[in-house]
Amino acid sequence: MLQVALGTMRDLPRLREITTVLIRHGLGDVVRRLGVSGVLERTGQVLQWGAAADVMQLDLPVRLRMALLALGPTFIKLGQVLATRVDLFPPDWIDELERLHSDVPPVPFDDLLPELTRALGRSPFEVFVDLDTSPQGSASIAQVHRAKLADGSPVVLKVRRPGIRPKVEADLRLLGHLAALIESELPEARRFQPVEIAAQFERSLARELDFTIEATNVDRFAAHFAGDPYIVIPRVYPQWTSETLLVQEHVSGIPGTDLAAVDAAGLDRRLLAARGAEALLRMILVDGFFHADPHPGNVFFLPGERIVLIDFGMVGRLAPRRRREVVDLLAGLAQMEEQPMLDVLLDWAGDAYVDDTRLAADINDLVFDYENVPLASIRIGVLLRRFADIVREHSIVLPADLTLMFKALITMEGLGRQFDPDFHIVPHLTPLLRKVLMQRYRPSELSRRGRSAAAEFLTVVGSVPRDIARLVREARRGKARIDLDLKRLDDFGRQLDQTLDRVTVGIMTASLVIGSAIIMTVKEGPTLFGVSVLGAIGFAGYLLAFVNSVWVIYGIWRSSRK
């Protein structure tokens, strides 16, 4: 099965490497259940099944993190994506996956030079001056070098690591096949939707590999914060930017990781935390386009308590409808109102079965626990984790854009508390929510929504005559048809066939037993070697009846096992 799925032998060496790492970290049972080991052994790949004794003493989330780290950049990125899925994994798994970092040894500049030359169309030393061949930072996909333009403007060059795309594409092929295998072979893993996670991860990684997409993100954020004096988005130089190279303005600031330098510069930590939180909430609730990874390494500070944001490879987007749902949900969380949260969750559940009564009871418990807690004491991270526990308990899978939003809010609150131990994001959330909710009912907004609804209604009404005419025309031609999607009908038919077969065999067996019993009671008739022929036929009938009975019993037992 896996050989057919792979379709090529070129990925087998990487598959063997992945399998070996999983076994070495005590995940051999997963390998066996997927049948991967059988495929590799049939191709002559010898696997060592022993796992280190000290590794087996570690918890499963720790072993998974270590395995992902050993498998390299693609799997490290996968772990970082999984760390955003608070709706699927419990807190101990999320905390462990959050420890994954993609810092890797830098590529020598001589190896990077051909990539830079192809991207620029000429030598980078002809385009930039003071190009620093020592990297300022290095990650799994790219590394950063500082330089200056001909006019002296300081810039940073984010260069994609050479040869990274073929490796990532090979890993993504294998991940897609393995995700399909996990979903089909491990029933307990289906609720995690591995195929959907693999698809989401592939889309996310494809965007990160293309720096023109990141450049577009930067321009969009810059436009959103154009009038904000406290948020700085470094500009992009599009004439030098391509799929493999991003050239961006360098802004010298205090790293978000250096609290001592923040204090030495006399910056107000509380004000920095407040402005950062308000900027993220504005991205989510007003713009619907937000930085999905606001950790300290992506933040710098300037005099006047200004904040510089960098690294826009991972962003989240909320469509207008989703943004309305998020506003309703966050308003319910902030105001501890049960019904808005229940309505939104039931919408997100879609066609999946959800026990409304039990879900309402769980949300009511959440509301009760926070009912009399002052807003200034509510930690959004703890509250969202409690909410995620409810989501997991009821097997409600959140849309991918929402998991990024949850992750961004939790990360932002963690960053804020590093700067202000008394920081809570909810007091900053409530005024903005109130403003957004009031904007829904402004005359201009009501008029816009009314025009949109009317236009949609008229479009539907206007298409009715055309649809009816098409239906009548197809009916006249004998081409009208009705498609019924009865997914279980085939299985029911097979089960019915099996049942009828068993009933038929059972009736024949009973007939044989009765007939044989009658024949064996006949004492007259021909004999062969002194044995009654009719008696022998009756005995043979008994044997056949016994075999049929065993077959029917085995068939019933096998069906019950399935």
C-alpha cells in the first residue's frame, strides 16, 4: 500500500531515516502499526528496533519533540505548527512542542554566494556595500546578513538556504503519505485530522519559502499602521526582493529579549506591554490580518516606547465573517456570557455531532468560575486554555486561522508579563471589543450590510428563472438526474449479501442433518464391502453439515472482530 502511495523509490532513503529516528526515540509501535517497516524491509532496508533505555524513561511528548528535532528543518517547522493546535493537543504537549527552535548552524557565505548572485542577477558586492559575510542570525529556512545600499541606507538580507526546497518537498511528500496512513490505520488518531494538518502545514511552509509573499505581508502591515506613531514596520526594497531573497530596512533597536537594556534605556515596560497588546488586538479585531508569532525575538524597541515588528513569514488572516465570530466569542469570554460562546462553537462544529446540553453545561462551569473575577485579574492565556480543553473534550476542531489567533494571544500575553508582571490583556481587549461591536450598528455599516444582503438576494432571485429553464431543458432531453450520496448503502448491501449467504448455508446444513438422519435409519438397501451405501451417504452428509457449521461460525466470529 505504501509503495503504491510513494510512487517512486527516491524517497525511500529519507523514509528509512525518518523510521530509524522514530524507533530510536521509542516510537517504534507507530512504525509497526503503519506498516512502514515491512515496506522498507522488502526493499532490503535493515532496521534496528532497539530504543535507548534512557529515552524510554521520558514522557511521550518529550520523545516526540526530540524526534522532530533530530529529523531536521521541515519537521521542526511541523512541530511549531502543531504547537498552535491548542484545540487538538493538551497543554503538556503544547508546552513541549513550543520548545522547538529552528536555530541551526549557518551556511558558509561562499555556499550562499551563488544563491545571492542568481537572485540579484549579479554579484551582491556590486549591489551592496559593507556586506557582512558573517550572519546576524541563522534559521532552518534562511539566514540574515547585514549590508548597506549605495546611498548608505542600512539593510538586512534574508537569504534562503541553498538546496532547501528539494529537501522540503521530499519531506512534504512523505508527510502527506504518512498522514494518510495514520488516518486510515490508527483510528485513535483520526480526531487529530492528520491529513488536514499536513495540508495546512504544506500551505504554511510554501508561503514561508517564498519571500515575495513575506514582502507583500510587510507592505500590508505597513499600510495598516501607517498613521500609528508607536508601531514601526521596516520597509521592503522590492527591486532587490525575490522568491529567495528579501531585502529590508534595518532598524537599530533594543531586542525584546534584553530586558536589562530596556531598563538601561529608561523605557517604560508597562507602556511597552500595553502598546504591544493593543497593536495585536487591533490586527485581529479591526484589520483581520495579524502577526502570528509575536515572541520576543521578533520585537525591538526604540526611544519613545516605540515598537518595531519583524519577521512576517507566519501571519494569520481572518475573513470578515470569521472576524465577526471571533468578536462574539471574545466578547463572551471577556464578559463571561454563556450564550455567545455556545452559538459560535456550534457554528464551528459544522456537521459534526455535538452534545448541546453537555457543551452548554461545560461553558456554564467556565462562566461560573470566572463570574466574579475582576477583569484586571483574568489571564487570557489560562482562559483560552480552559476554553481549548472544552473544545477538545467535545471533539470540535477549530479552523486553522483561529488556532493561530489563539496562539498569538497566548504568546503576546506571555511577552507582556515579561515586561510587566501585573500585565493582563483582557482590560485592553474589552474597550476595543466594545468599539467594534458598536461599529456593527452604525447607520453606514447597517446600510452596507443591507445593500450586500439585498444584492445577494436579488442575485439568487434573478437566477431562479434561468435555473428552472435549464432544469426543464435537461428533463426534455432526458438528461435530468438526481444524485443520492448514500455513503453506507454499499456496506449495507455487502452485509446483507453475507447474511443471506449464511442463512442459505444454514438451511442447507439443517437439510443435510435431517436428510442424513433419515437415510441412516434405513436398514435396507445396497451394501459395498459390507457397509450400507445409504448409511455411508448419511455419514458423509453429517461431515459436510459439520464443515458448513464451522464455516458459518467462523464467518460470524470474523465479522464481530471487524
